[in-house]
Amino acid sequence: METKIKSSANKEKIGDWLPINGTDYVEFYVGNAKQSAYYYQTAFGFQPLAYSGLETGNRENVSYVLQQDKVKLVLTTPLNSKNPINQHIVKHGDGVKVISLWVEDAAKAFEETVKRGAQPFLQPTKYEDKDGYVIQSGIHIYGDTVHIFTERKNYKGIFLPGYQAWNPQYKSSPVGFKYIDHMVGNVSWGEMNTWAKFYEEVMGFYNLLTFDDKDISTEYSALMSKVMSNGNGYIKFPINEPAEGKKKSQIEEYIQFYEGQGVQHIALATDNIIETVTEMRKRGVDFLDTPESYYKTLLDRVGHIDEDIEILKKLGILVDIDEEGYLLQIFTKPVEDRPTLFYEIIQRKGAKSFGKGNFKALFESIEREQERRGNL
Ligand code: FE2
């Protein structure tokens, strides 16, 4: 059953101790940042923004910063075996370490969340260079993942102190990503409520939607999910946990291969999903496939849509409706060798939901992939 827990009437007031302007950046710890950066440039159309490494005086690690409209990704690789980042990569493979949130006051964000029970990761710290200063602080969330609060009102540099502009000869064209629509965390059995409560009590978020195992189940496997949102709605974090089914839940497969809890998918918003997905497919991105039968009943389910259904079928794009409009979405296959992190591409045409009507078709598609991997 999909339930709205809180009305949106007073949501602006919720969590006013932690005002968040938006997602600042997402940092991945990866085995080879140079090659990952090339993948995100070529296949996802990200633009080079900034760099830190040996050439900038950083002898510990290399970081490439990529940008597409409001989305910023940082790809980081350690430069020696002593660097603790290695442990993260050995354990999890390539994955998201940091979800950085853009705040006006990073010291206050730290103080308010730690006071409410967050585990400190980074004490408020000032980073400075000729372009001003940035204050960052951080707390632990699920698994080895962290939130870093970034205060940048006194900084006019390209990204963060210590970074230089990165302007390589090679440039690819953008594919139309605008901003991060939501980021999903996979947590262990029985942990969904723990983390929903964390976002509510520590971060001041509210429970926008809840999906139980009847919403999200196929013949074989199931999961449950709570969507947590901050007051202004700019940040949405669904939290998934596995549910009992005949076979292994996709959440369990993730946790087994990530060797812990972590970020499952990042949903990137576009204004034209047909153009975005056409371009990504051309550049070699693999998407989950959708059976032809899905499109036979599509119009009966969603009514009139602006897009040509034949084109959606050719690209494998899914459609869902809610009371406020409709949305189009599609999911990539995992972008690493381990079946862990993947991406969702989403275009909202009024709908504020998450594609509940597609869950069954989608999860059956995921299960076909799990089966091929011998993990169902
Ligand atoms: Fe999603």
C-alpha cells in the first residue's frame, strides 16, 4: 500500500534546523579515476570541471570533478597502498562514498545533527586557497557512506580549495541531465525504519511515501521502501530494504556484492528522455530491457501521453502516472563489474511519484539479469 504519511501543508517547517540548498556533489571512490572520468564524459556526457592530483600538489589521491548542469560527480583514486581509501575500494568495489549537501552553515549543520544522534565523520574544517574558503563537516550514514555538509558562500573558485580547473582537449557533448532527482540507499533486513527515523529525527526530513512488499514484489522477490524528503523537496532519499520472497531480493544481491549497505541508484532528471536515452544508447550505455508486452497495455494504464509509444518501445522507456501527471523513466544496468550501483534517467511531466506502476515490469527485468548472473 502506498501511503502518504504527512500532508505537505507544513513541510516547509519540517527540519528547519538543517536548511539544505541542494546536492553539492557526489563523490565515488574508484579503482582508476582517470578511466572512470572518461566513461562519464563519453557515455554520460559529463563535462570536465576540476582536478586535484600530483600536478596540483596532492600526493595522496587523484580526483576528477565532472559536471552536467546542476549535477557534479567527483571520482577519487588513492595514489599509494597506505591510503585508507583503498580499504573502501577493496571492500565495496567502485561506489559512492560521499553525498555532499550544500548548506549555508556547515558548523551548525554538524552541531545540530550530531546533537540529534549522528555519528561524526569530519569535524567542521576550513579549507582555504587564493579564491577564499570553504567549510566542510561530515556525518556517517548507512554502511561506509557519509554526508559532507559544504558551505561555499565565501568561495569563488572552480570547485573546492586545492582543485584546479581541468580543461582537457577531449570534450564530449552533454546528454541533457539537469539535476539529481533522487538517490536511493539499500539497507539490510529490518534497517529501513532505522534509517527512515535517522532522516526524520537527525536530518529533519519527512516520510513522503512508503511502499510495502505488496507494492514491490514479483513472483520471486520483494523489497520495501520509504522515500524521505527534506522540507524544500530538493533532496529525496528513498531507503530500500529486502523483503521475504521465494528467491533472493535484488537488494540482497546488492548487499552481498557491495559487501554492505550503500547507494543503489542515482536518478538523473532530463527534460527530454527520448533524446537523452537515444544518445546514451549510441554511446554504449546498457539499459534494462522491457518486454514488448509492457507496451501493449501501456496506453490503457496511463491514458494520453505526448510521446510516440513506438519510440518509447524502441528505447525501452517506462511510463507511469499519478494524480498530478505522468513520468517517463528507464534504468541502466550496473555501471561497475559488481552488480551494485546503477542509474535511473527520469523525466517528470507533472508526476511527483517514483513509478510504482512500473515496479513489477522493472523488477522482473532486474530478476532476468540476476538469473543470468546466477544470483537469483
Ligand atoms: Fe528511483
